[in-house]
Amino acid sequence: MENRPLVRIVWLKRDLRLRDHAPMQAALEGNVPVLIVFLFESTLEESPDWSWRHAQFQYHAIQEMNRTLAKHGAKVHVFYEDALEVFAYLAEQFSIQGVYSHQETGTRITYDRDIALASHFKTKNIAWHEYQSGGVLRGKGNKESWNQKWETYMQQPLQNPVLENFQPLDFEVPIDFWATYTHQKQFKEYPKAFQPAGEERAWQCLKLFFSKRGQIGSRLSPYLAWGNLSPRQVYQYYQTKTSKSPQKTSLQAFCSRLQGRCYHSKV
């Protein structure tokens, strides 16, 4: 296709937020329109660790993101198809200057998908820029050196995208990639008893934990799992509150668990 419009693509996965988001920040630094995508992949839905509850949480987190992005003329474009098919389609529609995403620390399925996708991008001469995912440091190394690197990463400034840099982009997801009726029905029936998704509720939960909960659970697990909060955001907030808290010991234990979560996710 001749004269395809130039874009940069931000591929969201387990990073459903608009703050401390290095891939989005980097993509928006160029004077190029940015397309944000999220994929509900059929291959992942067939895996034993997939659940509707996870998908519902992801969907509603994206809805919150879109309410904010709409103020800047942008949105998260949601596709219901596997990654190779989606990016093959997008390569036909656009001249892709680069794909920006966080590194995935998932399952064997996502590992194999990323290998195939990297090969596809190389064939199409598309640069794939991957950024460190939260506090997860890839590769082997002794625990002492890992601890030092983790602490250094956590102390770095938050990577907050400048949302005002979004440029108008005329694009809508074609019908071939739309949600099925089953998806639409399940998403609308998200139980009120479940934790509400999104950055706003994540921050409410974080602040409540540090102000009132003391030694009981933080309830931050889903917000960290799907990236409504980054571990670095949580760690830096922890640093501002610990010295003044009467529950200093229990909060230090919380920080140790946060660090352990990153350590045991490394590949």
C-alpha cells in the first residue's frame, strides 16, 4: 500500500496505566502519531491460566484509561485476535516507525509468541523497543547484585507520558477484530463484588493501605498484576510514608514482599 500513514504503536499488556509508562513516554517523544493497542488473544484464552475474571478486569481498566485519553484525542484500540494477525494487519495499514512495549514475563505461550513476533518485525523491518517491566530484572545473577540493581531502578524518576503530545489519528478497529457476543456479555456482567479496575481505584487502595489498614492485606495484587500501578510507584509511595508510620515494621515486610514479587518473576 502506497503512502501509508506513519505511526508508532504502543502495545499494552500487563501495564494498563497512563503514568510511569516508559514505552508510552518514549513513543510520544517523537513528532509522530501514536496508536495504542491491546489484544485479547485467542491463543491465550485457550491456556489453563486464563479466566474471564482476569479479562473483565483488563477490559474495565482499559475503559478507565479511555475516559482519560479521550480528553487528548486518543484511545486504546482493542483487538480480539492473536498478535501476529493483528500486527500483520497494522503493517498493511501503516508505515510503522516502531512498536513500544514492556518486556513480558508471562508463560511459555507468550514467550513463544514473542519469538515469532520478533521474527515477523525483523522481516518487516519494524523496530521493537522493549522496556523493563516494573521491578523485574531479566537474566541470571546473584541475589546481592540483583538487589542493588532493583534498588537503583526503583529510585529512578517515574516515566510519565506527556498525554498532550498525542496527535489526531483516523483509525478504528475493523469488524473482523471486534469482540464476540460472549465477550461483550461477560464484560458487562462484571460482578460488583470484584475489586474495581483501573488506576484511580488502585491509588485509592494504595493510600488506604498506608493510612488505615496497618497489618492486614494491601489488596494491591490485581492492580500490580495488570499494571494499574507499577512496582516503582508503590515503592516510592512507600518511601514517603514509612518513616512516619506507627506500623513501620509491617510496612517494611510489605516492601520485602514487593521486592520478592519482582525477583521471582525474573526470567
